[in-house]
Amino acid sequence: MIEQIRLRELLREPQYRAWFAKVPTITVMHHSPPWRLYVQKVEGGRWARADIRGYPEAYTAVKSRLSECHDMTIHCRPQAFRPPAVELSGKRSYLPCPDGHEWCVYCRRPTVFGYFSSHPAMPHKTVADYELRCGICAARFAGMKRYKPKFSWEALRAASSAS
Ligand SMILES: [Zn+2]
């Protein structure tokens, strides 16, 4: 099992951080609060969640708890998001994911996908264990659009920590 990169580590990447700080536009119809804040207080622990109407509110909650909680995400329930465009040495690409990670279009970040026979995000449901799912939100990998990056996450990080 690959250890999932934490949100605080993802936010050390300046281009991801800038995108994460911007209020996303939701264009699809929704009636319930669109944002779901997932918080994992301790490594390997349960993911708590809270549904939030406004992105700024979710963002503020993340900011204030980033250092005390193991991992977090601001998940969008009704709408899929493609990865942000990032640049490295003049080359533009979709944000690459660290090794063993995939972009979850609903969690809006790279996550580790896996096979589950029960999933913490779907506590009272039977889960088909042959389907690859996001480890945080349980969304099916098969239903997601793929985005091919032009360089690796490691290359991007090496460049931004050098500058
Ligand atoms: Zn997800």
C-alpha cells in the first residue's frame, strides 16, 4: 500500500496552492451543500466529514487545521474538476500526480486509489470489491476522465523547491 501524500505536502507546491486558494466555479445544478470537507485527524484513522455551502468557509477550515490534522481534502460532491494547469521550464501540463497516486476529480487532488469490500466513505453500503475507488471519497476510477501530464510530480517539486 502506497502512503498517500498529505494535503499540507501538496500545498507546498506553489502552483497547486494558488489554484486551491481560488474559489472554484460550480456550473452544475445542486441543491445540497456542494463542498464536503474530509478530515483525517491521525494517520490511518477515520475520515470525518462535514458538508459546507461555501468554498471560502471550507478553505478557512482547512487553513486553520492544516498543521494539527494528518490529512484533508475539500471534495466537491456534484461536479468533477480537471487538474490545474502548471508550468515547468516553459512547458505547460496538467498537474502531475506523485507515484502511485491518481487525480480524483471530486477530491480535487491526487489520492491513492484501491480496492475495497467496504469503504469508510460509504459506511452502510455494500461495495463491489473489483472496482478501483478513491481512498478518501470512494468515487469510482472507471468513471473518471484521465489527464496525462507532461512531466512528473518529482520534477515539478524539485524545480519549485530550487527556486
Ligand atoms: Zn476522491
